Amino acid sequence: MESAGEMVYVVDDDARVREALSALLRANGKNVLAFGSGAEFLEAPREDAAACLILDMRMPGLGGLEVQKLMASDLPIPVIFITGRGDIPSTVLAMKGGALDFLTKPICEDELMRAVDTALAKAHVLRREAADRAALRTRYETLTPREQELLPLLARGLLNKQAAGILGITEYTVQVHRGHIMKKMQADSFAMLVKQASRLQLDVSTEESSDA
């Protein structure tokens, strides 16, 4: 049975390798899309699924490392590099770029399937994290401009009085805004609100002391 909601991309300029890997993956219940070049893969629409990429290190045109760099701005897809030759410097660069594994041809079936299963499990985690970040950003965007100004001040640990002084508003107004922020951000506690501000990468650093 094929794994619903999952996709394995195979990119290799050798048609025999592509076909062999695709057949093996399908025999193990995986959905597969194969491409003969890095450019072809990058230009193709991405499936809305947890995915991993089996990527040949050395190909005409765009090599594997170049494809990996060009993918970096998209939703991360775990990469399993394959190569016909051991190349330690390339392996190091691939791993620094976030590659999950590095397999040498001829590829052992068990090693490949273990790597693919690990990569897909990581892909599910990455998708959940991306969805959580998007939902958090959506909640943040419901805040008024003043509430967006106030949130990082509160997350720094400033007292209501201190935040009011910085923003030029009354302490009571800060209290009202604070309640609205907690509700809109769906924060069950102030500690959760601080964590949310950190995840949103708001500037919560300060040299001021919260007891000042």
C-alpha cells in the first residue's frame, strides 16, 4: 500500500538509476516522482505532501550541492545524497547544508529504505512546525499596531508601568491591551506569550531590569 500524504523525489541524470530507485521505492509502498536533472526538479510544482529528496551529487548542469542551496528558501525537504564516488569535501558541504544522509552507489536497499523512512518522518515534523508557525503568525497579525508594539515590551519582562512610559500611554491602557493580546494570541499563560514572542522572532532583548 502506498503511503498517503508522502512523496519521494528522485533526481539523477542516469535513467537506469532513476528507474531502479523508483521501482524499488514503489515496491516498498512509496509515492515517487523522478527527474533527470536538478533544473527539471526545481521547475516542477511541488506536491502538497511530506516529502524527501534522493539527490545525485554529480550531474551535468546543476549539481546536487547547487540544487540543495537553491531549495534552501523553500519549505525544507530532507535530502539524501547519492554518489558514485566517495568525496569527503562534498560530503561535508552537503551535511552542513542540512543533508540527512549520504549513500554511495551501488546503494544497499535496506540502507536506502531506512534513510527514506527517517527522512519522511523528519518531513512530517517540519510540516507540522511550519503549520504551527503560520498559525502563530496569523494570530499575531490580528493584533492592532499598538498591541504589536506592546507585545515585545511585555515579553522582555517590563512592568506595565515601564511599558506605558515607553509607549506614552497610561498603565491602565497597557493592562487593557495586555488582556486583548493574551486573548488574540490564545496564550494560556504569560510564559506561553513570551515563548510565542520568541518564536515570532520579535526583539525581546533588553538591558533594562524588570525591577527598575
